[in-house]
Amino acid sequence: MTSLAEIVATNLVHYNLWTAVEDVVLSSRTVLCGAPPPTSVIATDSSTVLSDQEYVLPLLVSEKLTLATLDGIFREIAERRAGVRPEKVIGGILNTDGTVVYYFIWDGVAKPRKN
Amino acid sequence: MPAKCVPISLLNNTPLVFDLSHVKQLRELGVCGVLGGTLPTAPQQNVFLGLPLQLMVEDAMWLLEQKHAYLVPGRRLYDCLAATLLRQDILAIQAAKQEMTDEKTRERQEASRKFKIKVVELNTLKISKSELCNRIKQLEAEYLGEFKTEDLDEIIQDNSAFYFNNYQSFAESFNTPEMQHSLYLQLLANRGTDLVSSYQIYRHLRDQGYYLAPGLRFGGKFVAYPGDPLRYHAHLIVDSVQNYAESDIGMMSLVTNGRLATGVKKCWVIGGTKNAENKAKGEAGDLKTVESNATEQDVVCFSVEWAGFG
């Protein structure tokens, strides 16, 4: 059986044209790290520049998500980046029909995009 | 308490403000509230609403914590108390007032007598006319300053702790720690234990300069504006969870709220406090509990928006 992280990684690479997608194994779960395609493909504005190292948190639509879980993931990623918490992770939510939807989850209070 | 403190009327456990100058004062503090008063003759019209201003419970809690306001029972209590006065009560009050008036009158006569003596003394000195005027003015301030106002009632009222000439003095008499505590419990009475985390998020955003308003129109607890709502669009739709470790944010709620927020050019903020749970157990209605919760670093929040792909 294919794991949640694998399905989301496949979706990222083949549907959303990400490159260099790798597993990042944390204590509680596996997250993904990769580079999104050039910003022209993605409907974000100039204020949200995606780096070439975006973290994607694979989630099942049926699973329970708490603040503690999210906080823990930011903390564990920070441990791998000299203690610097990433400013966001991208939640990749998988439905049973294979749909994956992506949501930015910013650490703290973020300003909305200007567009 | 400074006179600038705003009285918040508590009617049916709902915090309301009835005075326009107080409404202005609160707005300058970043508390906007919602106008809710309509016309008795046309209660159906709900487009142009006026006083009173209804506040959120969190608004009231914040104003109380910052010592910008105090709670007052509704005016109805004052009217009821006034209605239950017996004839002898009124006579007793009048007698007490008469006594105070007499005493003040005596004090004033005495002060005025001393003032006149001083003025006569001044007259014997050889000084210029303008100098004389100045000296008289000084003396007047010294001796008669307290009695400048013609209305003795006004002077007496300041010294009176026993009865209330008007609603304002009645309201102010509730500004004592004991009364405030019991009114505070009333304020919280209609709300569950979620209030603790909800208030923490409210204060967290207030501290960052956001103006908060009720969030129903965007499906959240609050909407947050980066300044006065008359000048800015809201930036955030705010929700809170009760328990940092246990409460499910809900994947569907993340998607629906995140998508709606992005659709209206906002972010969805979900927050909570690390130790809200044990504090909630320590009775959410306890003024001391909520106030000692001022540990800002306990607030954890995340902002969600649609990624723009997938």
C-alpha cells in the first residue's frame, strides 16, 4: 500500500510540477520538502514568493489535527534548520478519491496577500 | 479610579454603552462594538441603528482588565430602588442633605468673612491698582476657591457617600472591587469555558494593534482589522480552539475557512493557549484567574490560506 506521503509527493511532482521532492522523516510523521515550479505557474502574488525549499505536510482528510501537532511539526523542522522555524508549511490534504488540496499554514498571525 | 473610566451597563448579562461620549472614548481605544438601538415607533427598521452600543464579552473583559471601564447594573435597578423609597426615607435624605447644606453655608460665610478682612488689610497698604487687583484675586482663590460654584448641591455631592442624586453617582458607587467582581461573574455567566482561550486570542490580536469585531459574517469568532474598520478592510477571520493539545481543528474546517478567507482576501487564524485547560478548570468566572492569565507566550496561532494550486 502506498503511504500518504508518497501519494502527496506524486501529486506534487506529476500534477503540480514540483522538483527535488524529498521525504523529511520527523519523529511523528513524514513531511516533504521540495521546490515548486516558477511562480508564474502558481496563482500567488509577488508578496508570497515561494522558496525552493517549501515544506509540505501530508494530511488525511479524516485525521485529527490539533494546534499541538502543528506546533510540534514547526518545532521539529526548526531543529533541522539551526533552530529557525519555517515561516510556513504547506498542508497537503488528501481525500479518499485521490484529490489533494494545498493550504498555506503560516506560523503566527500572517498578513493576507495583496492582490 | 480616574473620572475617564467608562461605565458599561450590564443588561441581561450583555455589556452595553448608552452614552455617545463613552462610545467615542471606546473607539479611540480600538473598541468599536455594534450599534443596536432602534426606534420604539419603528422597531422593524434595522438599517440606521443608534445607541446603545453593544460590546462583545471579550471587549468588556479587555476594557476591565485595562482599567478603562467598570461595570454597572442596568438603569432599571436605579429606577426600581428610587420607586421603593418610603416617605420617611425621603424625609431622612432631605434632612441629611439640609444638614450638609447648612454646614457648607456656614463654612462659606466664614471663608467670606476672612476674605473681607484680608481685603480691608490690603487696602491699607500703598500699592498700585493693578497690584491690588492681583492680590485680591489671589486671596479670592485661596479663601473662596472651593465655593466658587453657586450650586452647593454640587459641592455636597462630591462628599456624599450615602445617597445618589442622579444615575451617574449611583453608577460610580458600583466601582468597588467587591461589586465589580460580582458583576464580572454576571458578565461571564452566559459563556462556556471556551471563553478563556477565546479571550486570550482576542488580547493577543489587540496587543498587535488589531481592531476586533464579531466574526459571524465570515464564519469565525472575530474578524480583525488592521485599524479602524471605517478605514480598513478586515485582514483576518479569527477562530480559537479550547484545548491546544486535544481540540481538533478539523480538516474540513481548515479547508472551508481557508478557502473562504482567501476568497475574500483574508487569512483564517486559528489559535489557542497551551494551558487554557487547567485555567478553565479553575473556574472561568474567576476575575483573578482570567487576569493572571496574562502570559502572552502561551498563545499559539496559525494563519491559513489557500496555496493557489491543487
